[in-house]
Amino acid sequence: MRRRPLNVELMDDAMADVLRAKSPAERLAIANGMWRSARRMIEAILRAEQPDWSADQIRREVARRMSHGAV
């Protein structure tokens, strides 16, 4: 059986420099924005795929997906 090549994503050096120049608060703000964006995207997908679901069902499924099933 052939093994697939290891696919490791590396950050570009220029982007790493940009992030290193940010304060901890700025980096947290970026991470929070990414988290909120992911949450909105998952919610929009669920609303389109499951139009009959209640807001509570959508909220629970978003939480489940974002927590990798831990919720």
C-alpha cells in the first residue's frame, strides 16, 4: 500500500512577521473574528440545509460542530 505524502501547511514567513508584530490583544481579536466568521458560515449552511429546524436546533448543531462533538 502506498502512503500518501505528508501534507503540512506552513505559514508564509511574511505573514508570520506580520503576526509577530501584533500585540497579544490584536492576535486575540483576529482569532475571535475568525471564530465568529466560522460560526456564521456554519449557521448559514445549516439554515439552508435544514430550513425546518428551530433556532435552538441550529444553535445546538453549530455548537456541536465547532466543539468537534464535545457539546
